Amino acid sequence: MDQMVAMRAFVRVAQSGSFQKAAILEGLAQGTVSKRVSALEAHLGCALFRRTQRSISLTPQGEVYYDQCVFLLERVAAADAMIRTESQTPAGRILVSMSPVLSRLVLAPLIAEFVREYPRIEVSMALTEDHVDIVGEGVDLAVRARDLEDSSLIASRLSQNPLSLAAAPDYLKSAPKLTVPEDLTAHDCLTFARMKASQTWRFAQGRKKREVTVSGTLSADQGDTLVELAASGAGVVMMPEWVMRGALREGRLVKVLEEWQPPNIPLHLVYKGGDSVSLRIRLLVDFLKREVRRRDLLPR
């Protein structure tokens, strides 16, 4: 006997005053309802109803048991409703890793809007230029500009991310000529600190490929700092154009070597794959992609 099922049948009979009406309400055969109540009475060792040919009524034990059953079934229904609500209403914490400049210029205002729309979701932003170990460090979502190395991760493209070279007009007035990539070896080039790969700059012009090892006296671990150093006349910087947008618009930086194209490394929203991807992460990914494109915040 499933006691909860039998209790529901008992309560339905008590409320409707009839096995026949209870069966109709439950969508069951009358015999099925009767058997469930009889099994419950056998389990309890007492009669719950007084039965006559024309009516049924609760026994004293039935009245006590009825009150307890109603209380218990209401609690179960409330617990079911609460869990369903939790599963359908996004809630919980999301740890997001991204670069400081991407946060400041693009994503932080969008994430603020997202949590206003979903107030039960808490977003914690870990700002770093490093490519974190998503699985090992417990990161829920990361914004990356590189190829995936872990096949268990999902990468959803956020935007294109073309790089450009730029320098301050005053720097270029007194600097050596800069007409081909190889000329960069005579220039102060601003690179990311602690990232050896950032000292190798690659270019393409049609089928022509160039790779140049650059150097300089200044480096930094944040992209917007490198842009400000370049705008101050400290050297040449290679950076996504959206990072330099303000300085280019204001004339503090100008593009150089425009005939040679550095690589495009698209930005991806990266998260752990599998069936366990939570609703809140899916919502945040979809929200960021939609709003970035709708507002034209990053290159498409």
C-alpha cells in the first residue's frame, strides 16, 4: 500500500461524503478508491468510516485521522509547490571571470541590469587578465579570447575581437619609421606583463604572414592601462579596437600599420557543459549576447 495515495483517497471520500463522488473527482474507479481506504483501515487497525447503504460518516478515530491527514497533505503540497517554484524561478550565485577592461567598458552595466531583472540571482565578478581554470577554480562563467583547451566546456561566441595597432601622434612624430611589421623592432612596444606570448605580434596581408618579437620598457597587466600608456606617448600598443575606442575618437591615439591585419580572436562566453548547466547561467549567457548585439557594444 502507498500510504500517501491511500490518505488522499480517504480525505477525498471524507470531503465528498461518498465513495462514488470521490472516485469521480479522482478520475478513478469506485472500487479502486474503496480498496485504498480499506487498505488504510487495515493498516491502522480501525474503521475510519461508518458505512450504511445510504451514507457514510467519519468515526471518532476517522475524525482525528482526517485532521492529521489534511494537515500533512497540505504540507506536502506546499513543499512540492516550493520546489517547483525554485526550479522555475532562477536563483543562486554565479561566479563570472573576465578582464577588468571588458567589465568596465562593456559588461558591468549589463550585469547590473541583469540582476535587477532577476533579483534572486547573485553575480560575483572576478576581474583578471589571466585565463582561469574554470573547473578547478569553481568559475561558473568566463569571458575568454582564446581557443578552448578543455572539451568538457561550452563556448558561446559573444563577439568578434579584431586587434589593431595604435600610437599617440606625438610619439610617432619622433619615432622611427613604421611602414612594415618588421619596423616594430625599433619601437617601444607596450605588452602585457607576465604574458610571454604577448611579446610576439602576428600580422597578415592577404597571403603574406609576418611574426615579430617586440620589446619595450613598459608593460602592464591590464589592457586599459596599456592604452593610456600609449596615449601618453609611451609607445605602440596592440589591442582590440573596442578597448581603444575612446582614445581613437578623441585623437589621443591613431592607428598604424593598417595595411597589416593582426589576428581576430573572438570573445566567447565559456562555461561547464553537460545536463547540469543551471537555468541562471543560461539566462545570463543569453542576456549578455542579446544586449551586446542589440546595443552594438562589441564588433559583430
